[in-house]
Amino acid sequence: MLVLLVIIFASYMSMGLSDSLLGSTWPSMYVSLGTSEANAGIIMMIMIAGTILACLLNDRAIKKLGTGLVALVSVVLMGTSLFGFSLSRSFAMMCLVAVPFGFSVGSLDAAMTNFVALYYKARHMNWMHCFWSVGASIGPVVMAYCMERLNSWHAGYRVICTIQLAFSAVLLISQPLWKLARRGVETEKRVEQKSLSITEFLGIPGAKPTLAAVFFYCGIEATAGLWGSTYFVLIRNISPETAARWISFYYIGITLGRFFSGFLTTRLSHDRIVRMSQIIICAGLCAMMIFKSGFPLMVSLFAIGLGCAPIFPNMMHQTPDNFGREYSQAIMGKQMACAYVGALLVPPLFGFIGSRMGYGIFPFFLSAFLLAMVVMTRYINRSTHLNKR
């Protein structure tokens, strides 16, 4: 199981490696493609749409193929899509390749998350998501090296493609381990996964607040990462260069938070960790409202990232306990789809509101979503006890 856990962590890191490429490459990419700078949003929306679709279909794929084979196919599809990006010479081709790329990300994400929720501890879930952050940090570094040395973003995509396809060989060799892992767990954990329609799922106690909670959480995480620099520059008069450096502390906070929260899960319950995390986010938002410049303002974004870090992994790890192990894959896919809907819709919503009311509402906008998430997580705890009887 330890070898398989390392492979799972590497799978998630490989996903982060690919996820972070578009944002770091786009300033050079859109010029060579002859398109508008704003069209990055269109490509991102296409990717997320593919991801949502994959999450909704994931339980059927797992039932037919098994987690190991779904992971292998996802990584191969991801690597192939990256190769397609490297060949792209037009915006239309980028949009076309974005569909299978998003599908591969959603399929791998939902499969790995449910497998760890079923067969591993909460600390492993936190560390798995931590490895995504590590990969997301390395991806832009690899791309920057290729652009500086080879003067080509196409080469950067080919390098990451090569890494993904090489890793797919590891997944191919490891296929027997996935079956052994399921046979090796206790009898009560070896359950036959069942499918659920969206209507059936919504009828389960706690389902609706769970979807709402992950929607609000991912809205906070995506909006803070996308608009934090803009808030610093336009409202706090921080230079763009400084703001770009400061936003990295947000992602450092997420990475460190997920690493250390893995140790906290051995002593604290999921619910208590989530509550503590929400308090840390609140403290970060208060600091952002109070301080106008300097070190405290920089730390505010770090605190928001630190608070965000454990929430999603711990909520996902509760899924088998809250809704039953036999339904976990079906429900996990729907939760992941709703999470990506939040990442898709909330940042543009803030951009629309901020352009009309002023970007100074940034911390207040995040606070409203935080309050909604707090209410939903409290309601989840009251509702899901009916499923545990």
C-alpha cells in the first residue's frame, strides 16, 4: 500500500504540473497565436467544462474499468493533450485540445480523491492535495526554463508531455497493485460501488448543503488566487511586480497548510480542522481590510491560503462516512463537479461585480462566501447523522 500511495501522490503532482501551465504561458502564447489576451478565459472555461463532465461520468468509468485503469487512461490522455497544445498554432486548435485535457483532469481528480477517501487516512488526503500544489509550483518553473533557453513555449509543453507519458508507464506497471490494494483492505471496506442519479443524490440528507459548501469553498479559493494581485495593485497601491510576488505567498500557504494539516488529522476531527481553518481565513480577511500596506497585508493573503488548505481535502475524506462507502464514488464525482463549477463561475462573477462597484469589495465578497460556507458546513453535520444510523 505504501508503494501505491507514492504512485497516487505522484499522479496528483503530475496533474498539478499540467494545471499551472496555461496561466504561466499565456502572456507569450496569445501573441504567437494571434489572439486576444482575454481569450485565456475561454480556454479555461472549456477545460473546466470538460472537467465537470468527467467528474459526473467518473463513477461509471470506475465501475467498468477500475481506479487503476482510469488513472492510466487519464494520464495518457493528459499527456496526449499536452502534445496537442505543443503543436497548436491557432486559438481554435487550443480550444479543441482543451476539451480532452479538461476531461483527463476531472477523471483523474475524482478517481484519486475517492480511492484515498476509501482506503487511506485523512492525513494522506491532505498530503495528496499538497503534492498537487508542489506540481503546480514546478510547472511554471519548467516552462520558464524552456522559454528562456529555447525561446519556445511549445517546447515547454513537450517537456511536460514527456514527463506525463513517462509516468503513464509507471501506472501501467502498477496496475496489479490497485487490485491488490482493494483485496488487501478489511472485508467491511471492500464494497461494491453503486451509481446514483443527480435526483437520487439530492434526496439524500446532507447532499444539498454538501454541494453548496464545496461550491462556496472553491469560489473562495479560485477568486483569491485570481484577483488577489489586482486588489493589491488597484486598491492598496502596491506595484504589479510586488503584488505578483505576494500572490505566491497565497499558494505557499495552501501548500504548507495541507502538509501540516496531515499531521493534525491524527489528533483532531475533520469538523474541528474545518472550523479552525474557517477562523484562519476570517483572520486573514480582517487583516486585509484593516492594514493598508506592508508586511501585515502580505501575510493576510498567506493566512487565507493557510486557512483554505485543509478544508477541501477534509470535506472530501468525509464522503464515505457521511453518505456510505457504496455510494462514495458516485457522490464524489458530483461533489468534484460542483467544486469545479464554483471555480468556473465565482471568479468571473467577482470580476463583473468589481468592475462596476470597485475592486475594493474583494475582502467583503470573500467574507460573504466564507459566511455561506460556514452555514453550509454546520448544516452538513446536522443532516448527515441520519445517514450514519
